[in-house]
Amino acid sequence: MRTEAADRPTERARARRGSSRKLPFDIDEVMRRLRRATKKHTPAAMFQLADEGYDGVFEQLVACIISIRTYEEVTLPTARRLFSIARTPAQMSQLSPAQIDELIRPCTFHAPKAKQIHAIATRCVEEFKGDLPPERDVVLSFRGVGPKCANLALGIGAGKPLGVPVDIHVHRVTNRWGIVSGRTPEQTMVELELILAKKYWLEINRLLVPFGKFVCTARLPTCSTCPVVRYCGQVGVTAHA
């Protein structure tokens, strides 16, 4: 015969079950935890360059173009090398596409990127008096510039976060949390802009790039030590460290 005490779960059992139960998603608390967790990691490339003084809209856009399909460890020195020669549209337009190509050669798809950068610089000189207007429509009108680069360039370079910059890390992590279900980064961007307060639109990229690289990785995320696992739906996670 079972006693009432036997039917009652122990405190340890309750604690064990409670530790695996996911709490309602609290974006404010999650962001606080992410800030603490990413302090020890190198900032995402665009933010690192901004900290070094390369914080204009044009510089940020050029750096973002360099970063496409390129590791951050390559993006940073490549952007610095280019900016040591030319930082403004006027200076960049004076270089030939071949000269730009030589300066950014370590990055992926350097030849088409060099032509793209030169075309953007030339248009800025010819149409915008040597400046790049901090307007989303203008930035997106440049051939090959997508929402991620536009949102980063305007968010960092002009303090105008007009959209969420969604790269592969932001896409993967927020879908893994279960707060969005976008099949592409563009779909994830649209969903995040509907649910995130604007004050987090830029910061979520700043935090989730290092977080996605070192904690919530594509393969074997370190869920056992993740600071936000209690809020995470672990969608699609089949194995973790």
C-alpha cells in the first residue's frame, strides 16, 4: 500500500523536473544574459570595425560586402587593409576595380566584390556629392546589397536601426529558440521585426554573432552550459554538448 508521502514527489525530483521545463520567453532577461556571456568574445566584425573608428555608413557597407561568405577572421584584416588606402567614396572611386581587388583578395568572391565596391563609390560621387545618404531605399538600390548589409550599415553607421540585420547566426539561434520559424534569413527578419522592440534590432546581431559562433553553434551547441537554455525551445537540436 502506497502512503501519501510516497505519492508526493521529493524536493529533489521537483527541482530536477523544474530545471528541464522551459520558461516563457523573456527577451529582456535573455538579452541581459547574452551581454554577460559574450563579453569574453571578440565582437562581430562590423562592430569591431566601428570601435576602431570605421563607423561611417559607407565604410560599414563596404565592410559588410567584404564579409559576405567570408570568415570574420579574414574580413577584419581585409577591411583594414582597404581602408588604409581609401575610406571615403571619393578616395575609393579613384582606385580601379583591379586595385580594389588586389587589396581585398583574401575575401571570398573578391573580384565581383571589387567591382561592386567601385560602382557604389562612383555612384556616391556622381549622384550624392561624395556621400552615402543614410536612407534604406538608397542603400538597397545598390546592386548586390541586401537587407542584412543595409540594416547593419545604417544601424551602426547612422544610428538608424531600420531593420533587424539577420545573418546565419541570428537566423539559426532565433529559430532554435522557437520565437520565429523563418525558412530563410529574410523570413526570419520579417518575423523578428514584428516581435522585437526596436531597441533590440541592432543589438541582437551584435550579441548573436559571437553567441552563435562560440555557444549556440550549428553542430553540437553547448546547451549544457548555455546561459539561456532555460528559455530555449531547442528546436531542431538532436545532439548537443
